[in-house]
Amino acid sequence: MRVSVIVPLWNSERTIGRTIECLLQQTLAPAEIIIIDDGSTDRSREVLQRFEDWIIVVTRTNGGPASARNVGLRLASSELIAFTDSDCYPEPGWLAALVSGFDNPAVGGVGGVVRGADPNLCGEYIDLIRLLDPAIDQSGEIGYLITANAAFRREVLFEAGLFDEGFRLPGGEEADLGWRIRRLGYHLRFAPEAVVRHEHRRSMIALLRTLANYGEGAARIATLRPPESGDPGMTHPWPTLLRRIVAVRSLLRNIAGYRAFGLKRAIYFAWLEHWREPAFLWGFIRGKSQRHHPLP
């Protein structure tokens, strides 16, 4: 099968060169590599010029990663579309492993493993809780795939209506797309051999900001598609937020739970665990204060 790879790019001068090099070293060569420069203001474009013979570049004003992926989708010519990000480094067998998962017409998408590229405490925590693994829903099925490491049938993406461009920040657009793909009757599959290394957030503040973005995306989903069963944290976010912040006993239990990693890591991981849900809820509250409208 022919595969097009789409990479949304925004201010990634430090990493995008390595990303492209990893794509050019795949054991299964992509039919085309499409880079969507989403309004970068750094030197990313200079880096892209070094690879102009091997990539397709589209430059546009900033519209967010969901919109950027749609631009690439409309240009792509292959039956399979793979996605990664401009701070990701796919391992050589990544694309081949994703493609091998499409052994049944009912498989609409295949996703792999995302792990840290460089060791740091925050990245260790992200990998420990498997924050960027494909999401498993309450039925045990894969609910959605992380676009840092995923491939889809092109026709399925168009049948599902592409990414909702109302998600301006990263977070929520993948879950929304996964729901629409599964509603059409397709399945999503996990390919653990498809590995991408990612430049994880390096500080608590950076990770908590990312989690808040995820919460904002969840607010848009809740507005466009209210859940069938109410989650108390989502229906009454303020009381839940306050309870989580003052839950000192929970913090101490988390420290004890992580003690096998050593005292320094136990405290660090427990502190992140303590603030993980409050950050998400804060983003959810922020998102609920905005007006959300479905695409026509």
C-alpha cells in the first residue's frame, strides 16, 4: 500500500530536521512527505529548505494542528495516511508496522507507541502513565489514536468528515475523530511495534499547560456531543477541582505508591499526579466558557 505522511509544523526549528531524517530512513519508504508549516515565526522554513527535494511543503497562516492536518489530507494521494508531529522521531520500522495493521477492510486506523526521546523526570512520568498511548474506552476497545503516531485509510477520514477545525489547540480533536470513525463501524487497532520517540515536556508547568489544553478540548466535545452518562467532574467541575487541590491525603498516598522509584522520583511523580486532574479540569472550565459550534 502507498502511504503519505503528514506532519503539521509550528516553530520547530530545533526538531523538524531530525523528524524528516527519520522519515527518510523508513524501511517502508513513504510515497510522499507533506509538511504543513502552520505559520511558523522561527527558522523552521530554513531547515525545510535542506530537504526540498524530498518533501512537499505548504506554508499558511496559523490555524491549529487539526486544520493543518486537513490541508495535508486534501493534498495527499495515497490510500493510507500516516501522521506524526514535528517534535517526533519515528523509528525505522514505524511505517511498516503501522501498515501491517491494515489486514482487514474494517480497520479504519492503526496507532503505535509514543515514548520519550530524551531522559528527564517529566518525560519519565509521561511514559509511566502512558499518556500518549492509544486510548482504551470502557468497553475495552481503542477509542481514538494519538496523531503523533497513527495511520488511517484516506477514504475513512473523508467519510468521517476529517478533523474538526474548531479545535484550535492540540487536544480533543483526536478523540472526536475517533468517535466519528467508530460510529461508522470501523475499528481502530494498536501496533506496539510502531514506535515514535517524542520530545516530551521537560517541566511540570509545561506538562500541566498541555493537560489544560486537553481539558479545553474535552469541553468542546462535551458541548458538541454531550455524554450519555454524566461524569461528576465534568458536570460540576468547580467543586471537583477544589476537592482535588486540597486532597493532601491522596498526595501522600501517591508518594508512597511511587516509592519504588526512589524518594526524588516519588515526590516528583506524586506532585504531578496530584495536579494532573486539576490542570485538566481548569482547561475544561476554560473551554466551557467559550462558545463552540459544530462545523457545517
